[in-house]
Amino acid sequence: MDGKEIAALIDELHGIHRALAELNYRIQRGRRAVAACGAAQKKAADALAARREEKQNLLLAAKEKERESDAAAQELERRRSQLDAAKSNREYESIQIQIESIAYKNDELAEAAFEALTVAEEFDVEVERAETALKEETERLEKTRATVAESEPKLAADVERTQARLRDAEGRLPRDWAGVYVRLIKDFGGEETFAPLTGEGYCGSCRRRLPVETVAKVCGGAALTCPACGRLLYMPVGFVLK
Ligand SMILES: [Zn+2]
């Protein structure tokens, strides 16, 4: 293999690794989207449960106020019936004073009961808002799940095809390149392994200027790494040294 052929092969390998990284990124992005929508939906469901509980508590509070008001009304009735049985003017007046006091309290309780019920009823808006939010989040989750379920098998098939291309390209590596390549792929992982030369003689990955002799050797087909970042140097397709 001459310098040009090896350069084309490494360029091809770099492209395959880039394609694999992109495919894996898209798979991960889909899964992350589903997870994010799931979390948002759970949050909306929790919020709705909390709103419903609040509503329940408000109703219970309103019921309690109603009971207090009813009890006061009964007490008022009882006192009023005692008026007729009063044996003296003094007793009559005493009961009358109690009735006035109870009646005043009764009015306050009735007002409080009505207010509590109003607050409970008005809280329906909050419950409905939470229901709408949950419905929207659920729809979003289902839509995202459906999209991902549709695209993931295609992406997985693309990954398999790309991996087959990778195995084929790797199989064509000359022996002196294969050893370096395998070690670097293990160290850097995928597309991070590669550092195409720039026309100005820089490492395309870390942008450090390379010694002239290194550039010349790489162009000649030698398996060399960047002295600064350690990545595999190669001459990309269409490379022209300026
Ligand atoms: Zn470098």
C-alpha cells in the first residue's frame, strides 16, 4: 500500500467511526428524549395528585365549617324554644341575651362555611389546569415514544451495516498500521482516534504545528501519532500541503 492508498483507507475509517458516533448519538438522544418526557409526565401526575388532595382537604374544611354552622343554628333554635318556657322576665332577658350572642356567632359561622365552600369550588380551576398539563405531557411522551420506537430499529440496522463496513475496512489495514490503530482505538475510542493533517501542517485535532519531517512521513504512508495529543495522523482525501 502506498501513501495515497493508506491515506484513503484511514480517511475511510475515520468517516466510518464518525458515522457510528453520529448513529449512536441519535440513538442516545432518542432515549434521553423519552426519559425526559417520562420525567415531565411523572412530575405532572404528581402535581395533579397534589392538587386533588388539596381540593379534598378544602372540601373537608368546608364540610367542617358547615357542621359548625349547623350546630350553631340548632343551638339557636333550642334557645328560642326556651324563651316560651321562661318563668320570669329576668330569665327571659337572660335567654334573649344568649340568643343574640349565638345568633351573631351563627352568622359568622354561616359566612365562614360559605367562604370555605367557595374557596373549594374555585380550586377546581387549579385541578383542571393540572389535568390539562398531565394530558399534554402524556401525549408528548406517547408521541416521543412512538417516534423513537419507529426510528431506533432503523438506526440499529444502520449501526450494524456501518460496523460491517468497519470490519471490512479494518481488515484491509497493513500489518504495521493495524497494531497502532487497534491500540489507539482502545485509548481514544472511535472517531476521537483520528487527527487529519491540515494543509498548513497542523494536527487537525489539537491544532498543534507538526515537525516538517513528521508531515512528510505521514504523507509517505507512515503510521505516526501527533507528538502533542497522541492521535493517529493521516492525510485526508484532497489534502494539499500549502
Ligand atoms: Zn494533535
